[in-house]
Amino acid sequence: MSLARAEQELLRLLLGLVAGEEDGDSVESSLQLRCFETVRDGLWLVYRAFLNAQGPEAKGYADDVLEIVEWDAGRLRSYRNL
């Protein structure tokens, strides 16, 4: 699997976990909460993935994750405008 494809799949899975569903199936709420908190603790990693994405799909998934977990709307707007 290429780096770009692996990155895309990882971000798609992460999005499913923080959004509360994966491939249309509901994710257990305690797992969703743990994932949400973990992503918030490592938010800079998602921003790094957003800025350095290998393809548009990966960048879109990273942006969707940030839309869900970022508490600072101004910061997210700033990164989107880079």
C-alpha cells in the first residue's frame, strides 16, 4: 500500500471513530469518547496531516476530523486559509 493510500485510509478511519460511525455502523459511545479525547490531545498531528496531506481525499478527511474536534474555530479558519 502506498504512503498516500495508507494516510487516506487512516484518516478515513479516524473520521469514522470521532464522528461516531464507521461505514454506516454506530461506534460504541465510550469508544467514540476515548477516540475524541485522544485526538484532541494530539490535535497537532491532525493539523500536520491536513497541511502535508498526500492527496485531496486525505486532506478532506483531516479537515472533517478537525471540524469535529477543534474547539478553536478561529485557528481552524486560519489553517484552512494557508
